[in-house]
Amino acid sequence: MSRGDGFAIVVSANAKRGGRRVAAQIARALPGANVRLTKSAGEVDAWLKGLRPNLHAVLAAGGDGTAVALVNALRRVFGAAGFPRIGVLPLGTGNAWAHVTGAPKLHRCLEGLAAPSDPLPFRRFGLLECEGVLTHFAGCGWDAQILDDYRTQVAQSKGPSKILSKSVYGYVAACLFRTAPKAVLHGRPHVIVENLADEAWTITADRKLLKLNGVGRGTVLWDGPASVAACSTCPELGYGFRAFPFAERFLGMMNVRIYDEDTLAAIGHIPALWRGQHPLNGMHDWFTTQVRMTFSRVVPLQIGGDAIGTRQSVEYRIHDREIELLDWRGVIR
């Protein structure tokens, strides 16, 4: 049996980091794997249709955008049938799924796949749907603006500064020097968060789940200012930023979060926000299966870390599809 047998790995030819060079690196390290370099969604779909059954996992080599693209391709190809188990080889800048499953550098991942443990360890995650896209997180406000500003900063950086810009320090710098001034200038929008499900839960100060009495379809969960209004089934946004520390507590529901503090308070909260401190002034959590958020003005929207544009009203719902994601902490020993 060749190294990598039982794994199928898709690499985007359009990736800023990787592409053909990374596909060749993976193929050399794992000659038994089915490695495919793709340029379009159609090519991914055709490749998935030709995979042999009973694979260990289908892996996306890239960041959150590549992983989200793979999940949605799997939905197009397999429909209501069961998904293959998946995994993420970290190449992107976000890497929320890769980070939360403990993925190391690419070469270490390839070493682990060359001699995998038996059985392979997986973790189950829920998926939410926003504007027809299956994803692990999406939201409006600062999270969308920071991601957009961060990518702009990376694109504009040159030489040694580009390496720093693509690190966690670059992420914080984008927040402080690009997003924060815009937030001060425009202020916080007002948002109404309407529950569209039959029930909703919250989390207490001592981290216990609590069902909300009398909260059903049409109940307003929040009516006030918001700097961030987002939903997730994954606790992190990459770089160890635990933006949704309780997202895995309630499989079958998504974590809805509102952060209502102003810019100066948020800057002072950065360390606490980063490590997912709870309770935290201005942070509000619910667990539900569907919500609608309506804003007082258009705000930026991100889905899976990709900027989508601006919206004034957005709906999120938990999908009945769940995925099994390769847990690198059990692969790399």
C-alpha cells in the first residue's frame, strides 16, 4: 500500500499560496493519494463524482474558503446521501477548522497521513446555511470588516512586512489601524435579532446551558446596538481567536452572538475576546436553529471568512447536515 492511499486531496489552482507547487509537494509525499489541482467548481464536482467509495477522507488544501467550497461541492454531488468524512490541510490565512482540529504545518500533516493511525480520529461539527451557502461561521459587523481589512492589508504588504502581515500580529494590526477607525467614524448600527425557531437557549455565567421560557418563533432576542452580530458552529476564527467559545456545546444548534460594546471598549477587551472569556461585558449568546438579523443600515457580511458584500437583512439557519472532520491531534503524535 502506497503512502496516502485512501485519501483524496483537492488543491485550488487559484490559491494565493500553494497551487501547482503545493499539489506537486503533496503528490510526492503521498504517492497513493488522489491529488487533484482544480480551477473551478465544475472541476471539483467532476473529480468528486469519480472518487472511489470507502475513502478515509476527502481533504481540502487551503483555508476556510477552500474548505467551505469543498463542503458545498459535496452537497451538490452527494445531495441527501451521506457525506464522506473530510479534513483540512492548512494553507490559508483563516484556517478556523484547521486550527480547532490541531492541524500543524503542511509537512507535518503529510507525515501524519503517510502513516495514519488506525482508526483515524474525527470530530463532528454542525453546519449553518447563509444565503444558500453551507459554512461553519458567518456574520455582519466588525468580524466581516476585520477579515476584509486584513486581506487588504496582506495584499498591499511587500517584502518582509508581508510575513508579519499574514501573522496574528497582522490580524490585530488590521483591527486596530483599519477597522477601528471606520467603526469610530460610522458608529454601531442598530440590529433586531428575531428567533425563527420554536425554541432558544442561552448560557449562564457559570457556563451552563439554559432553555429560555416563552421564547419561540417570532421572539426578538436582541433589539439594540451591535458591533458584531454573527453565528457559528465552530469555536474559533483562526489564529486561536475563540470568537465563539461555546459553539460546540449544542450540536444541532448554532451559536448566535451579539457584541454591543463600542470601539474603545472593544480595544481594551481584545485579550479577553481573543481567549473567549466568559462572562464578558457586552457579549450575548443564544443557541437556536434559525434567526433573522435586520440592521438600521447596510453592513458588511462575511460567510466562512469570505467577504460577500453588504446587507441590511440576513437569515441564518442550522442545516440538518453535519460533518466529520479529521482531528489532527490524534493523527500527529
